[in-house]
Amino acid sequence: MGGRSFCHPRSTVFLVLCYAIFLHHCCFFCEAVALTDPKEVKALRIIASKMGNTKWNFSVDPCSRDPSWYTLDDREGELGAICNCAFNKNTTCHVCEIKILYEEMTGIIPPEMANLTYLENIDLRYNLLHGSIPASLGSLTRMQYLSFGINNLSGEIPKEFGKLTNMISLSLDQNDLSGMIPPELGNLTNLEKLYIRSNQFSGEIPTTFSNLKKMRLFWASSNNFTGKIPDFIGNYWSQLENLKLEGTSFEGPIPLSISNLTNLNSLIIRDIPRGGTLLSFLQNLKNLTILVLSNNMISGEIPEYIGELNQLQML
């Protein structure tokens, strides 16, 4: 005589609960079947083969979060593919980061890496990779962080890298790269960090680098650059915090415009053999914590304002 039971098949509450449970399982199922784009799986197979990477397990999906696709070891090594699976209503994954560090890979950087068109970060530091840098990587226009440092790479920087206008950090240091720096890199107006030390680069720093007004760190030591230290560093790189120029073939004097870099906390300029340099460029650099000016042709007296550099920890 009373109302319908809560568990009665026709109960409104019962139907609502069943529908909610159905949606929950449906969403769970969708998330569970998110798979890597097949074209990217094919590219990853080629990349692994050409780099000498035998650790990735292709019997499972690369974006499945299986341990074989992302590992850390005690040597600070890192081996992984990191994905974004939010595409096509959470059913498709795209590889957005490749990190292979301290893994002693002896192969090459494959041109097929350009087929991973969603890549934003490639980090291949501390390996034994050889050969040249593929020009095809210039098509990866989502790229923000590109690190090939501390390998055995040779050849020139591809001019196609000038298309990577979202780049924030570019690390090519401690390789055997050569040639002139392509002026096209002056298009990278979002670039904040550039590591090109310990290579065989020659010629002058391109004048197009005056466009890199967000630059915060520039390391170009141990190369064969010629000419003078560019004035645009002091005139346009107002956000610069860390400058390292040692063991180059630059001529002096150190430009007075360096005094405009009031955000500098580390300044290392060494081995400038010609052109007498006055220390007046230090006048406004009150945030310096590291200052190294050895083996330069410094002339004139030590100015009194050196004593105002109260934050110096290394001189």
C-alpha cells in the first residue's frame, strides 16, 4: 500500500543511479583506451633504432605510463616519452616531450623526430650521439626547450631553427659543432637561454641577435668567434643575468654598454688579448655575485665604485 521501493526497477532514483554509474564506467573506459597516434608510434620505433635505444617496450603503448617508457636511475639518468592524452575526447595521445639523459646512446639524432609534431621539449644531453643536427627539426614549431648538449655532434646549426619562434631555451654546448651561427636564430624572440660554449663556431655573433630582447643567459665560451664583443648585448639584452665569454677570439675593449645590464649577477669575460679595457663598464652592475675578468688587457685605475659591489662572492 506504501510507495515504490528504492530498489524497484521503475524507481526514479534507481534509474538515475544506474545512469550515473553507466556514465562513470563510460568515462573510465574512454580514459583507459587512450592510445598514442599510430604515426607517432612508428616514428618512435625509428628513433629508438637510430639512437640505439633498446629500453623502450613497444609491446605496450608508449603513452600508457608503463615503466619502460619513463624511468629514472641513480646516475641522474632519464629515459622517457611524456604524452598529452587530451585529444579527441581523451582517446588520442600525442608525444610532447622526449627525455634521454645519461644513457650513453651512441647513435644519431634521427630526422624522423620531426614526425612527432606535438613535441615541446627534447632533452638528449649527456650521451654519445654523433652526426649532424637534422634540419627537419625546424618544423617542430611548438618547441620550447631543445637540449643536445654534451654529445659528439658535428656540422652546423640548421638555419631552419629560425622557425622555432616559441623556443625558450636552446642548449648545444660541448659538442663539435662548427661554422657560423645562422642569422636566422635572431627570429627566436622568445629565447631566454642560449648555451653554445665548447664548440668550433667561428665568425661574428650575428647582428640579428639584437632581436633577442628576452635573453637572460648567454654562454658562448671556448669557440673561435672573431671581431669585438657586440654592443647590442648591452644595448638590447636588458634582462640578461648571466654572461660567459671566455676562451674566444674576441678582440677588446669590453664595450662600455655592458654597464646597462643592471640585472647581471654573473659576468665572466676572459682571454681578450687586444684592445685596452677600462673598468668603467662595471659602474652600474650592483647585482653581481660572480665577476671574472682574468687574462684581459685591463688598463687604468681600479675605480672606487668597485667597493659598492656588495653582493660579490667571487672575484
